[in-house]
Amino acid sequence: MIPLIRRWRIIFSSMRMAFRLLIVLGIAASLGTFIPQGFPADFYLEHYGYLLGKLLLMLSFDHLYSSWWFLGLEGLLGFNIVFCSLQRLRTINSIWETGSILLHLSIPVIFLGGVISAFLGIRADIKIAVGETKDLTGLGFPGYVMQLEDFRIEYYDTQEPKQYVSTVVLENASGERLAGEIKVNHPLKHKELKIYQHSYGWQVSGMVKYEDLSQPFQMEEGGELALNAQEGLVLKLIFIPDFDKQTAALRSLSSFPHNPRLACALIQDTELLDMKFAAPGEQVILGEHQVLFVAYRYYSGLIVKSDPGLLWIFCGFGLMVLGFLLRYAVPQCLMGGRKLWK
Amino acid sequence: MEIGLNFAVFICILISIIISTVALWKAGKNIEKIAFGLLVLAFFLLTASLSVRSFNLGRLPFANLYEYTFVFVWGILLLYALSRSKLHSALFTLLVAFLTFVLLSFGSTMPSEAKPLLPALQSYWLRLHVGTAIISYSAFALSFCLAIMYLIKEKAKGADFPGILPPLEKLDKLQHLAIIVGFSFLSLVLITGAIWAEEVWGKWWSWDPKETWALITWLIYAAYLHCRQRRNWKGKKASILAIVGFLVVLFTLYGVSFLMSGYHSYI
């Protein structure tokens, strides 16, 4: 058996194999940009026809970059680089060659970081309204509690958004408190935790009354509230920050809450039965239901993550830059007149 | 002001195309020098135009495909001027002038409206990421021109272009050098992009079409360098691969922007 294993090792650690892997990985990666990724199975069957669709799904082309065979190819390339570099270690005789080997080894280091991230990294999306406090324990960050004190949008003179800013207070299990701002391009960092500004929106609250029953609601703008499941009756709530009285359209004049209204639409199956606009504190009647619009506030969409693989990945980047510098930027005069390029 | 300067850049490049074409058939050195001088003039005019735009916007012109195309041409002209100490050739001047003319014409059809920076683009990493991309892509552009010259020279076998084209070996070496510069800086483009993506989206790699195609470009040039070293793929084969590589660079830059959607929607 040993000769067979050795033969395989020779094949997989050859330069010929490296070249093939580079080309095959390139072609495979390009396929993933032409075939839409991450859609439900039905999409592929409809779009590509039954047979081709089935084949694509069988080969995991719907999530190509995390498929077993793509990861396998990356693994083979990593393996190939490590073995090639080990073989070359014995014959190093210049700084250039040292640089070249560092440059090559940086790639398996980056892969290793990716594997650590995949297994040990945690990432969660949360939506938190201004004034709200959320316990992050259930998301995989035990003992952490976060409060959103404020959310604001900064604008340019042209009224285009310049920055989205969440002001938060973070508390960990041992009671340490950290107050700070989270902006796009400026995540909040605390030990292994990083929190990113991701999205925002409006949260609306109020009450729906039907006969003697009253049901409070607090939800994201644009959401639907089921009123009667049997009859397929739902209430859709759309927040309009700057309502145009003249046209009474669903479109807001600006993104500033100058004249806020809640558009309440009573929908049965797909049919719109009635729609009314409620100002804060106002109650409107839709069929047999009364809807009271109480208040509105911003919510901030944040990403909370911890990623122990990142250190490896960044070390890999550092190693790659160092490798390039030693390989190509050490001047010839320091190398005793040897030629850099053959 | 900016429009006037851009127009002057166009005119310089256009005249340079005509003069360098004439120089191909009239092998006198002075004619070629005029074509070179015009491209250098175009470079300075473009520098002025981009400076005016930067001054008006209060930021570097790095934020959309229109701006990037102009900066890309600026980079090609800069590297072309710097390579003068190694290479004098009317055909090289013609190819560079023609390529920059096509790029500028194409860039001019894109929306040039100057908008303030989106929150996601407000980062120091923008400058490093785009700055390294300019050097990388410009070096690949020169390697593309050198590869075409190699193929022409080889085809002519010394018959038709005797006085104008430098020796094959020199063309091959310069092409290799340009690709080493391009590849080193492309690696920096990917690294700075990854670090920035980690800061802005919390994800250093997300298989966005633009970054995937940048990686494919990187794989192609990595294959080029390995073939050259180990399999002695020099000359013709290497030149063909260099041409394919640059076509993929153009697809990454323009094709992906027009055909595919992703995080890089602004460029």
C-alpha cells in the first residue's frame, strides 16, 4: 500500500496538479457567478428545466461555494501548496526563495482561518428599537445585554444619507459596561465581539379592537397582522413619515417624520377591502375593526459576530505581503548581483 | 473646466494614434517621439482634469465606474511614460494610445454625475483598495499591449517590422515584469478589499461577483507565473495567456458591473 500512497502524494504535490487546480477552481468559481446562488430548489427546476435543474441541485450548484466538491478542491490546493513548499524548503538559497515560500504558505494559513471561522464563528442579525434592551445570550453571546439608546441618520446638504449611527450600551456577564456608537465602516469592538450597523427601519405600535377584544401590536413597518385566519383577513401596516395630504398616496414626500401617518390596509386573501390613514393617537375604523395608532420609532438592524478565525486570516494576509516584498522588492544589489528573473 | 480638459486629452490621444501609425511606416525616430510626447501631454492634462474633479468634490475620484475609468487611463499613461526608459516603440505607443482611447470613449458614455460618498464608501480603505487596483490593472494593460507586440513580431519573423519592434526576448521579459507588478498589486487589491469588507459588512469574503472575478483574474495570472517558471511557457503561449488575462480583467471591471448585481453595485 505504501507505494500507492506515495505515488498519490507525488501526483497531488506536483506543479502540474497545482496548475490544473488553479484553472479548475477559476472555472468553478466563474460558474457560481452565472448560476444564481441560494435560491429554493423549485427555482432551478423551473428555470433550467427538470433534468438540468435536478443535475445542478445534485451537484450542489445552488450553493456552489460551500459545496463539498468546491471545498474539496480548495483543500486539495492547500494540500498541494503545503507539500510543494515543504519540498522546496530543503533547497532554499536566497531571500527571494524564502519570500516565495512565505507567499505560498500564506494561502493555506488563510484557508485554515476560513475553516476555523466556519466552525467556531458566530454571526447573528438583530433588530432592536430605540429604547429597547436585548439579551444576546440566546444568539450565542452568553451574558451580553445590549440597549439601543438612540438611532440617527446624518445627511449631506443634498439630503442623501451620509451616515447611520446607533448609540448603544453593551454590558457583559461580569457587569462591565461599554457605551459607544456603531456606524457604517466603524463597528463597535469589545473583546471577541464585533457589532455592525446593517439596516434600519420604523417600528410602529398601537391597538386593534374587534367587538370586545383588543389586541396590542408592536411591529416593523410594512408587516402584516393576522386578524382572522379562517377568513384570510389580515391588516397590513405601512408607515409614511412625510404624508402628502394632497395626493394621499402611499409614497412619502421625504424620509423625515414631518407629517407621520400609518396606512392601515384591510386585506382579504389578495383583495384590498379598505384602507385608512391614521395620525399618531388617532383611531380609524376598517370594517368591523378599529385600529389605534399609538407611536412610531426607529429600529436599528445590527449584526453581532465573533470570529476566532479572523486572526489567522489576517496573519495570512500579512504573510502574503511579506512574501511578496521579499520575493520581488529586495533589490538585486543586496543579493550579490544575482539575477531576479531567469 | 473638467470637460474642456477631458476634451483636450481626447484630442492628444487621437493625434498620437495618427502620428504613431505614420511612424510605423516611416521608421524615423523623431516622429515616434512626437507621439510619445502627446501621450505624456495627455497624461498631464488628465492629471489636471482629475485634480479639478477631486477639488470640486472634496474627495478622490474613486467612487463610480466613470471616475474609475478615467483614473485607470491615467494609470496606464503613467506606467507607459515610466516604461520609456526600457522601451521605445511606435507600435507600443500606438497600442497604448488606442487602448486608452477606447477606454475613455467607453467611460464617457457612463453617468458622470458627481455624488457624495455613500456611507459604505467612507473609509480609508477605499483609497488603498482603488489605488492598488489602478496600479495592478494598468500594469496588466501594458502586459496586454506587450503580448500583442510579441505575437505580431513573431508572426512577422523579422520581415515587415524590422526597425520598429524590439527583440522578442526583450518583449517577453517586459511582459513578465509587467505581470509581476500587476499580480503583486492585485494581491493587495484582494487583501485591502477583504479587510475593508470585514470592517464594513462584517464579512471578509462573500463571493460577490466582482470579488469572485477578481479572484479568477488572480488565479489566471498565478497560473501564468507558474507555467513560466516550471514549464518554460515563454513567448507565444505566455503572450496568449497574458491577453486572455487582460480580457478577464476588463470583464471583471465592466462586464460584471453591467451583467451581474452584488455588493459592488456602485462600481
